[in-house]
Amino acid sequence: MRKQMIENAAFDVATQVRTVEDAIETALAEIADLQGRMIRARATMGVSTATGHEAFEQLAIALQSLVTARGGMAHCHMTLKETTQLVPGLRTVGFGDAQECPPKIAHADLRVVA
């Protein structure tokens, strides 16, 4: 029973890590889209690049912060993966076969590999 609780807790953490990683990447894509729209809007309006430049700079800062957060999550993921070797009940646990942990889709039929 305890082993199953440990495995479930580890799976919950791994699934949430993936969710956060995906959310950051979605936000990065949305910011890139917004940057493109801002550039096209400025060109369409025929105004100087100075118009709205402060907003563009702030968006670039937000983008850089998300890139940093993406790296932080990648490091967190790697650290958590290494940490499993220190937790009794997880030392030899792998979810699925040779896929990423956990798989991006399909949560069915995950097996503990000893």
C-alpha cells in the first residue's frame, strides 16, 4: 500500500511538472505571436518604430523571463528525476517504456519497472 502511495505521489509530481513545462512553452508561443502582431500593426498604421516601443521592450523582458523559467523547469525536472534514486520505493521506478516522463499524452497502462 505504501509503495503504491509513493508511486502515485511521484506520478502526480511528474504530471504536474509536464503541465507547467507545457504552460511555459504555450506562453512563449503566444508572446512570439503577439510580437509579430505588434510589428504588423505598427507597419499597417504607418507609425514610427518609437511608437509603442516601450510596450515592445516590456514584452521582450517578459519573453526573456519565460525563457529563464523554461530553463529552470528543465533543471527542476532533471533534479527531480535524479532525486528518485534517493527515495525508497522509487529507486528503480520508470514510467512507461523509453518515452519522456510522463508521456505527453495517454495516461493509461503505466507500469512500474523493476
